[in-house]
Amino acid sequence: MINITLPDGAVRQYEKGSTALDVAKSISEGLARKVLAATINGQVWDASRPINEDASLKLLTWSDADGKNTFWHSSAHLMAEAVESLFPGVKFWVGPPVDNGFYYDMDLGDKKITEEDLRTLEKKMNELAKKNNSFIRQEISKPEAIQYFYKKGDEYKLDLLSGLHDGEITLYTQGNFTDLCRGPHIPATGLIKAIKLTNIAGAYWKGDEKNKMLTRVYGVTFPSQKELDEHLQMLEEAKKRDHRKLGKELGIYTMDDDVGQGLIMWMPNGTVVIEELEKLAKETESAAGYKRVVTPHIAKESMYITSGPLPYYADSMYPPMELEGEKYYLKSMNCPHHHKIYAAEPKSYRDLPYRIAEYGTVYRYEQSGELFGLMRVRCLHMNDAHIYCTKEQFNDEFRAVNDMYLKYFKIFGIDKYVMRLSLHSKEKLGIKYVNEPELWVETEEMVRNVLKESNIPFVEVQDEAAFYGPKIDVQIYSVIGREFTLATNQVDFSQGRSFKLKYTRQDNTEDTPLIIHRAPLGTHERFIGFLLEQYAGKFPLWLAPVQVKVLPISDKFLDYAKTVSQKLKKADIRAEVDDRNEKIGKKIRDTELLKVPYMLVVGEKEMNEDKVAVRKQGKGDAGVKSLDEFLSDVVAEIKDRRSE
Amino acid sequence: MINITLPDGAVRQYEKGSTALDVAKSISEGLARKVLAATINGQVWDASRPINEDASLKLLTWSDADGKNTFWHSSAHLMAEAVESLFPGVKFWVGPPVDNGFYYDMDLGDKKITEEDLRTLEKKMNELAKKNNSFIRQEISKPEAIQYFYKKGDEYKLDLLSGLHDGEITLYTQGNFTDLCRGPHIPATGLIKAIKLTNIAGAYWKGDEKNKMLTRVYGVTFPSQKELDEHLQMLEEAKKRDHRKLGKELGIYTMDDDVGQGLIMWMPNGTVVIEELEKLAKETESAAGYKRVVTPHIAKESMYITSGPLPYYADSMYPPMELEGEKYYLKSMNCPHHHKIYAAEPKSYRDLPYRIAEYGTVYRYEQSGELFGLMRVRCLHMNDAHIYCTKEQFNDEFRAVNDMYLKYFKIFGIDKYVMRLSLHSKEKLGIKYVNEPELWVETEEMVRNVLKESNIPFVEVQDEAAFYGPKIDVQIYSVIGREFTLATNQVDFSQGRSFKLKYTRQDNTEDTPLIIHRAPLGTHERFIGFLLEQYAGKFPLWLAPVQVKVLPISDKFLDYAKTVSQKLKKADIRAEVDDRNEKIGKKIRDTELLKVPYMLVVGEKEMNEDKVAVRKQGKGDAGVKSLDEFLSDVVAEIKDRRSE
């Protein structure tokens, strides 16, 4: 018998050679039907692989990232089986799971695969899935494996084998298809209920353009048709909400070859959004006792050697500028400049917590192939701040930071979010983590407690902390369910020491402050990209580049339209007049396209009675109001930063 | 007889060989007594030098920059005469006029000059000045000159002579002193009525540290004792108002070796001033129809080749960063990025004037020796904007820019200012200036007219325009009379074409817009440096980092003090409580030092009656007021951005 420890700490006994599926069945048949894989002592395994020793076990289903990955990896094998049955002689390279599905790279000889082929393949895959063939794992020696693929004439798998050693080589077979594969896989093909092959692309073998171009087929699969339908609908919606498309249509941002890749230029409409976000941040931070600073975008090499990124992360920075025998770098973070401001004047306990904020612009080198719209860029405007505090002040300060996140989530209608608390690993103290065992335990416990107190959903991840303290990655989900990494919060024992930051305690002794790094609104680039998707470009009134458009029915009412617009502008409302000589219908349609929240149609009646006929974006006629009533309504809507 | 044309166009006849002094005397003896030099056909001449041909003539007095320079140059000679009489054997290198006075570099052998020597020299100079010796000009051949200085054993002047040619060598003699000198000089030493030698420094011969160190003596002189007294008083006052001293005391800015020279870090108090200035600029620009943009701080080499600074001004930029085979530069100007934003969307006449503004941060390389506090830095936050307009719109647009300057001058109490209008030179069309003779004349006339219409004091300078159009340099003077270069306005025919900027006219043809470059508030760095001097650190309420400090008479009234402060903060007033356990006298003294505009002293009586005892910075007790009354007073004072 072996002892199996479950995630809740319960220990159960099973026959030696039992599988994760056996364990699941012993709990409930319903659960067993959902099991895709398992982690055994922290490693992902086939749910059908015999366990021969005491182990801790966690069952993985569709709701676990590793469960999904296994499912999609097996789906790649299923696709390969279908491809081989339809196009005999095909040779396969690799077929991994990716963010939203899987792909397989294949050599189809002269055959060019078409969209029609994809539909045929889907049918074949469905047929093979229904057979519910098991995925069978087989350990094999290197010579046997070489013999097998040599016979098959498969030079690609032979190439893969050349890098593997005896004892780490396995084959996986389902139905008539056998592949060299590390695994793990789902128990059987029948779990795959819904299939969509999404895309055909070319991919150089090993990513090297000197090599042969292989065919890459992408797909996505689900355990039910309902989930596939929802996914396809989400993709459809995401396409409409594509921040690159909306960013161009709405005049939010532009890029230019002479400026450089990944360097966003914010157009007037985008700058309005930036300024409203900064206004929100400044108000919020000012009320929370932050002061503001402004620092340059460059510093000498010595600064980044002290703070850490050099020489280790030189690759993610722009290369240096050499001047008067010194190397200057574009800053990739604001922290060191802020530490210097902390250090510029002596501090006592009376000055702490010292909170300094800056919408700092940092530069990071991302490979050109990685750049993507506003999501992956090389210049980032960061909602940055650093809080220098005593250990006793930490709890309140960190709690306040979390509250700030929640306040923002509410304003932007972010209902779904999760915080990933990354912890240290005892074994790696002094190597990967600063060697302060007690401080680690203490701080992690402090952070955990605050997260619990704040009722914030969070998951804990071992061995992923920063060098100098635990960190929290904040993931948010847009209304259509797409995940965005918003920001990272860090607690820092270490930089205070590297920069020799001090404060005088009440008893006149000196101590080093703790530092909290935080950026609740992330970067303008990523956050505005998120907001474009979140709102489908229909910014709420307070964020809208143009808030009100006044549409005179004809030129006869242009003067009145201008009077209305002037009055709105005086109340700091971003108003414009559509003074084109166009029919009112066209004016309305064009303004709808620009996603302006309010249209005021004005004609004879409105002019004579000092009124406006209000239309709301996407909702049509909202009745006739006196100008004063409309004005006080929108002023209130803006002041409260209402979403609706 | 020769014809002399005076600045007002009048032509008078004089005997051949008459001097500028003769001309002055023929107008009035009083005028002649003030004449220091003259410009003859645009060249500065001795007032006592015979004129042998028809010429245009302008008399130069103390109020002309060239008059002052001549006066100080002659004062350097007077000092040299005094030095030679006291320290025979001294050898002289060069002795030019500078911004505020003059210096002479000299080789005194082993003699170290002392402060006491300066006083003795001043006495000697006064004595020599009273002799009223004429400055006598003598043209001399190169061999004669060599012989003269060879006899004198003066290797320095012989070195100077080696670079000169026959026909351009002159000696000037006053009293017992003769110098190799291009001139010109004032008529006689008696004009120098007040003398102050200010400073002794070392200076390597020819600025090369491998050469001998010479002694440099600085001095300043005036045509009357009153002017010298005023000057010394101004220097004394300037010392108290030194922006570097105040910048540190008031927590405005800091610098750090690890960041780099000339790179300002703005501390919390300085950032308040920055944000208030930006708020003012944004309000003003928004009301004037500007839109805002945000652009990155780098761009590729190709951008700066198109816009002009590369390769010609590479020395004034930071060196490039080489990435993926491309050179990236820190931007030294915002224009090209703005042009790219203009070009990002097609424009028609309906979109013009298109005005885009950005407090853009630019980087310029200044030699370390040139760096000076906030005045000469390497990172500048510029109140930048570009106006793209048609030729027909130019007048109104340029007029509006001037009005904006005047509006700002009023807000900041700048009573004295002057604009230098730099014009092209016909001869250099196609070489130094874009070859558009008609556009030049037309635009210069447009600019001149607007300046006249706006009643702005301006001077015209020939042959100093930018390549692509006339420019205006704006000089302002602080309350203590020091001159600051604030900003440059430029009118630009050329960059629109280089960047292929277009707009569609009403008749569907395409045209290139005119561009106005403007920055009325200059850079944060220089402007805040100016404001520190202008206000002696006592910022007006709206700009003050801390606006109100509440001082409880004892801890008993701390809660009331906090209530008062909270109420002020709610009204967006920057208020703080002095919660230290100190005597009220000390609290008041310390707050005065921080130059906080208002102090509210609160004790028993104030607490019971919901009142505050108001003290105004530098003015003491301002009476007891109800908190509400005080609040509404300061809100109004801030809103109006009052200076007093």
C-alpha cells in the first residue's frame, strides 16, 4: 500500500500501482469523469500512470491551467492522427499547447493545406475522438526509439531524439498514431468534445529562416460544445474590440517607422484619456498622502548596478550611450531615481511613511517579434510609486494599496480579478532570495493577512518571489473574459540597504525602511489597451475624448449650437459642434461611429426654448431637456466617474 | 564733403575726416558727452575715428549693448595700465568685455595677486581715469608691430601677432599704456566714473591645461557711481535669491552623481510648482484651442536627418544607442514627433489651424563646465507646441501666441521684457536661409506687424534668423534686473516640406502648412530658476508648495488644528499642521523660513469660536478671521493666481 496525501492534507491509502484516476474514482465517479491529469509531488503526470510510492497528489481538471494544457497537448496528437490518416507520409515536428489552444508543425511535402482541409480534418478528429482511444504511455530505450523512427523514415523525430538520453524517452499512442512525446496526456480522446481548427501558418523548422518552411496548423478544443461556442463568440467580440483597430479609428495612438518600433505616440484623443487617468491617479494618491516627483529618463550605469538590473538584465534595457567616459542608460524602472529622492534629505520617523508617486516613463527592450499594439511596447508610462515605511507601518500601508486597487476596479467595472502571491523557497535563501529567513516568513504572513482581510481572491505560488521580497501579480479580466496582467506589487527588504536609505528612529538609532513598489493602474499603454477592449471603444463620459457633440439640424441653428457648446466648455466639458453642411441623419451616424457619449440635436424648437434634444451613444433618443438640466446631469456624471 | 545717413533716415553733410563725435556735437553737446562708440555701415567704430566716405551712422551710448561692450573693453585696458604701473614686467594675454564687465588675463611671474591688490588697483584706475587720456588708434605694419613687442619682450602679443596680417593690425594707446588691439574704444578714460574689481581666477593660457596658468582679474565699471552702487546692490540681492541656494533650502530639486550631471530630479515641493505651471499652461492652451499629445523621448536617426539637427548638431545631442542595426537618439526637440502626429491622419482646411501642445522632455548635451543649477541643464521640460496653419491664418495665430506671452508676463509680474526679431539676409538666400525671397519678406512683415499691433517692445537683428524662417528670442528681466532668455518663437516654411506635411484646400488642391514653434513658459528648469529669483523663494499662494500651515499654540489644540487643516485640504488647499511639541514662537520662525504664505495660529479662543489667527508670510499678524472667511479668501486668491 502507498500513502497518498491530498491537497487538503488528508492522507489515504491505495494499492501500489494505483493511478490518479483510481484516486478520483475512490472519491466520486463524477469527479473521475472530469480528471484530465494530476500533479504528483508537484510534477504533472498522466492521470492513468501508475503511482508506486508515497506521494502528494492533486487532481487536475479543466479549471486548472495544467489540466487545460494537457487537454490541448492531447488535442494536438489527435489532430496529428487525423492529418496522418488523411495525408499519409506527413512528417511531424513539434505540437505544443499554447495560450488559447495548440498547434502542430508538419512537413506535408508538396501538399498545401486549405481552409477546406481544416473542415475535413475537424470531421476526422471528431470521428477519432468518439472512438475514445486511450493515450498509452510507453518508456523506451534510445536505440529502440531510433530504430522505430528510422524505419518510419521520420528525420524530424530522429533530430529530436539526438538531444535525448536513455531513461527520458517515452512514446505516446492513441488509436493508430504514435508520437515521440514527454507527455503527459489526458486519459482518452473521448474527453475532447468540441473541436475548431483556427489557422494555417508557415513556420521555419527550428525557427531558422535558412531551414525548410513547415506548415503550422492551429486549433482549439473544449470538453463541451457550449464552451467552444462561448470561446468563438468571445473571439468574435474580441475582434470587434481589438485595441489596435479601435486605437486607429478613434485617433487614440499612432506609431511611425522613423520613431521606432514599439514606441507609441499618443494622439490628441488618446492624450485626453491619459490625462483623465493621471488626474484620477493624482487625486487618489494625493488623498492617500502621496507626494509627487519628476525624474529624468536616464541615469549612469552605476545606478543600475546598485539597483540590480545591470549586468544581469542588460538585454531587457536599451543599449548605453557613452558620454564623457560614462555609460548612460534609459531607465527601465523608476525605483532608483525615487530612492535618490528619498536620500536627498535626511529622514526621521516623523517623515515616514514617505510615499512618492510619478507617472514615470520607462524604456524596455522587447524583441521586435514580441511587440504587439499597446500590449507589448518599448516605452511605458507607469503609474508608479514607492512607499518607504517602518515594519510597524507595513500592514496599514499595504492594506491601503490593496484598497486603492479595489477602488480602481470598481471605477472601471473590473469584476473579475485575481492576485498571485509569489513566495520564496527556503532552500534557495541566499541564492535566489535575500538571506533573511525570518523577514521572509514575517512579511509573507503580513501580506497574506492583508489579502485575507481585504477579501481579495488570491492564489499562492511557491518559489516565484522577487529577490528582495514577496510579490503580487495582479491579473484582471475584461468583460469578454480575456485575461490581462495589470501590475506587480512588491515588498522590498533589500534595495533600501543597497541604496543606504536610512531614517532616525524615535530613540535616535538608525534603521532602513521597508519599501513597497506599486502601480495599481499599470502602464498607460496596457491599461488603455485594456480599456479599449473593456468598453469596446465606448469610453464612459468622464474618459471620452469628446464628451458632447452638438448637431444643428441646419446652418440656421449653427449659432445656437455654438452657444450651447461654449456653455458646456465653460463647465469644462469637452464639447464640439458638427458644423458641416450635412443632413442631420448623417451627422448622427458619423457621431455614433466616433462613439461620442452624448449628442445634442438642436433646431427651431430647441433654440426658442433654450433646450436640447439629447441622444445617448448606442441608445438613441433620450428626450428633450433644458440646457441647464442637461448640463447639471453631465457635470454630476463626470464628477462621479460613472460607467453608465 | 561726405553724406552721413542717420538712423531716422536723415542725411547730413560733414567735412571729410569728421568723426562720430563731431556728428554728435553737431546735434548736441549733451549727446556728445554720452557717446561711447558708433556703428559705421553696421560696424562698430571708435567715436573718434575719422570717416572719409559717405556712410550710415548710429551713435552708441551706455544704453546700447555695443556701447557697453566698448566701455568695458576700454576699462580692461585701463586696468592693464594700472597693473603695469604697479607691477612692472607684467605681460598681458587678452582682455575682452563679458556679460557683466570685463577681465584681463595676465602673466605676473611669481606675484600672487590679492584682494588687497584689487583695492590698490581700483585706486590707481580711478586716478588714471581722471586724467581723461584719449584712446589713440594707430594702424601699424606687421613687421613694425613685431619689432615693438619683440623689444618689449612680450611673447604673448607676439603669439597673437602670428595669426594676424598686414592691414588688420592696430595699436591702442591711452596714457602710458599701449596694447595690440582690434578696438574699438571709447574716446577717453574720463568716461569711466565708477570702478569695481570683483574677482581673481586662474585661467590656462589658450584654455589648455598643458599651458601656463595665467591670472585672470575680473572687474566692472560704470559711467556713474550711482549705477555701480545699484549694480552691487543687485548682485547682493541676487546672491540672496540664488536659485541653487533656495532650490535646496525649499526642497525644490536635487541632483546626484549616480544619475548624472545636469539631470534635475524634482523633489515633492518642486513638483508642486511644476504641476501648477502645467495646469496653467493646459488651461490657457485648452482655452486657445490647443490639443495635447504625448510622445516618446527617443527616435531613430532618420527622423533627425529629416528634421535637420543630424549630422550638423550631433555634438549637442546625446550619443546614439545602437539597437537591431538602427541608431536611436534621445530627442533634442519635440518638433519631429509632433510633425508625425500631424501626418498620422489626413488633414483638410477644416482641421487647420491644428495646434498641438506637449510639456515635452528633451535632452541636450551641454559640456560639464557649462552646466549651472537649473539654468544650464541636460534634460529640459519644455512648454512646447506647434501650430500648423495656412498663410491666411498666420496673423491671427501669431498674434494669439504673443497675447499668451503677455498674459503670462502679467501673472508672473514680469514688467520688463524685450523680443529680438531675427531676420534673414538677402545675400545668404539659398545658403544660410531657405531660398524663398518673397516668403521671407512677407513673413517678416507679418511678424513685424503683429509685434507692432501687440505693442510689444522689440528690436530687429539682421542675419540671425533660423534657416527656415524668422525667429523671435524672448528676453525677460527679473525684479532685480537680471536678464533671462526665456524662449524662442519660430516661423517655419521648411520643415512642413521636409516632413511632407499636407492639407487639402477648399478647392481640393494640396498645400503645405506654415508651422509656428512656440514655448511661452520656456522650460520648467529655467523658468522655475527664474521664479525662485523673481520671488526670492516666496512663491505666490497659487504656486506655493505648502500654502497654509496650521500652528497649534499647544498640543491641547492639535485636534482643532487638524480639523482646520482637513477642511482646507477638502477645498484643494495644500495645508499642513505643525504638530511638533515646540513653542509657538519657534513654530512661527521655522514656518517663515520655509516661506509658507499663510500661517494660522490656533489656541483656546480660536477653537471655541471656530476662528483662526492669520499671519501672512513676511508681514506678520493679519488679524483673526472665521475659518470660512479665511477659506473663501484664499480660494479666491488661488483661483485668480494673484501675486500679492
